[in-house]
Amino acid sequence: MSENILPQQFQTQSWFKNLTLFDWLYAVAVMAGSTYAYKQYAAYMDSYEVGILFATGLSLVGLGWGWKPSRLLFVVVTLLSLFAINLYIPAMQVLADKGINGQSAIDMLANDKEHSKFFLKFLISSTSATMWMSALFFMATVTYFVELFSQNKFSGKVATAMVWSAVTMGLVGLMVRWYESYLVGADVGHIPVSNLYEVFILFAIITAMIYLYYEVRYNTRAMGGFVMLVISASIGFLLWYHFEKDASEIKPLVPALQSYWMKIHVPANFVGYGAFALASMVGVAFLIKDRALKKNPDGLFATRLPAKDIFEDVMYKSIALGFAFFTIATVLGAMWAAEAWGGYWSWDPKETWALIVWLNYAAWLHMRFTKGWRGAPMAWWAVIGLFVTTFAFLGVNMFLSGLHSYGEL
């Protein structure tokens, strides 16, 4: 009689075998949607874009299997986006018959008293959805701190619901904006990750989603207010950019951005930016906790913030996640540069500062792995990293010029 000598962790059922019927139905629905999109738009896609489409579908399946709350999010976003599109189709035809097309028609459906549609005007046009996202993030920031100071669990649940709702509205806003860009003109249509207005929405969504994962993973909402601060700051810039620069207007892409590379390079970059931003704010919370324990171990921050080990673990995992995606984005960016400008690297200011960001977090991870650095120095490093990353993301566009000058304010 043979004895099973495999280690215990290998004797358990595989993760794959633990998938439920709902997991498989979700996967089938996502891939069916990808296939439908391919059949509808294959004539407008090259082989690379087809690959991106199905890779995205598989990524959503994997995310839905690994993080089950995201499945409902994707379903709701899909339904609301399709609802908005179906409102646009007949209304745009009516306006087209009157000789009104493009951006003017979109604006009329959202604002004009005679032609506006209630849901488009107040809820699910790209601009309306983005405004809802902004308001919900601001309110969530306040509500998380109310929960932290009052220990009112209901407030915490409300704050979490606000963040989920904000992410939903932000994604709906981007999806509808994608469709609206094609209503402006077939030659104008593009994925909405092409300018600062669009990527600030993307940044807020990604940062919030990473936070929501960790909120469940560590069963604490005490980090929420700190993380929402950086999201609210980005929303503040977004609103200024929207009202001061009329940035919500959809414009044609500059030639350098008319590439399938944008569809993968930009989202990968902003997973990195979002994870780095989250790590920095967790670092702030760690430093507050550390100082509180030294000054007043029985005080509010000392007792109500999570253990320092949790902060350190979230910082480490967020920076590792961000570093992986930022590395992928940098490689993709080099390949895009070779196709667009004839060289993989040109020491353009944006490229140079991207390298500085990469080296900063590579050094952070190296010191943790090889030297075992922990505690306040690593938290301060993560906080300082936010300023380095912010300059690479925004400061270069404001103060320096180069091949990436199309991103200027």
C-alpha cells in the first residue's frame, strides 16, 4: 500500500476545481460579450486590437474569479452603459434629421431644455456620471473619517458603498464617453485614456478598486479616509481641469496617440500610479500610528488604526503590484516609441522621469528584500515616492517639454 507523501498544501483541491457554476457562467458571459464585440467591430480592428480585446476579456474573467465582488461591478457597469447608449441612438437620429450632429448634439441631449434626456442629463452621460463619481468620492472621504472617529459601523458601510458607487459611475462615464467619441465622428472615436481629463478619472477608479480589495482582504476600513484623500485631491484637479479648461470636450487624437499601444500602455501605467499612490497614503497612516503609539498609546489613532504590520504589508503589496505594472508599461512604452519615433529610448523628460520612478520603487523593494528594512523609514520613502511619481505624471507635463508635449495642461 503506497503512502501519499506529498506536502499538505499539494493534497488539497486545486483552486481551479473550486470554481462554482456562477464562476463559469460569469466567464461565459464575459467571453460571449467579447465575441459579440469582435463580430460587431472586427472590420475596424487589426490583429493586435483583436488580441487586446480577448486578452481584456480573459483578464476580467480572472479578476472576477479571484475577486468576486468585482463581478457585480462589471455587470452593473455593462448594463448602465448599454442603457445610456440605447438612449443616445434614437435621440441622435432625431437631431441628425435636424442637421445637428457631433459634439453639439451630445451637449444638447445632456443640457438643452428641449432635447435633453432625463437620464443622460442627470445620471449617465459621460459628464453626468463623472460628476456623480466626483461627489461620491468626496463624500466617502468624509464618511470614512466619521467612521474612524466615531467607530460607527454603519458609517463605515455607507462609506464603502459610496466608493463602490463612485467606481461604478466612473467606469460608466468612461464607457459612455468612448461611445460619445464615435458620435462626434468616426475618425474622432477612441478609447478614453488619451488626455489628462480621462486619465485622472482612470486614476481615481483604479486607486479606489485596489483599496476596496485591501479593505476586504484585511477587514478594516480605517485606511479608507487616508486613501480617499489622494483620490479626492485628484478629483479636485479633475474638476478644476473640467471647468477651467473645458477639458470634457471630446477632441480628435493627435497622430502620436493613434495607435493600439495606447490601449495597453496607459492602463498599465495607471495601475502602477494608483498602487503607488495608495502605498503612500498607507505610509502616512503608518507614520500617524507610529507617532501616536510613542506619544499616547491609549489615544484615538493608537487604538483605532490597524496594527503597523497591516500597514507594512499593504505598502509592500501595493508597491510590488505597482512596480510590476509600471515595468510592463515602461516596456510597452519603449516598444510604442520605437514604432512612433524610430527609437526605443530618447531620454525625453517623460521617459527620464518614468525611469526615476522605476528606480525609486526598485530600490524600495530591494531594500525590503535584501536588507529587511521595515518601519518608519520605508513609510517615509513611500510618501516621498508619491511626490516623485506626481512630478513624473503631472509635473513633467506642466513644466517640461518633449516628445510627450501633447499631454500639456
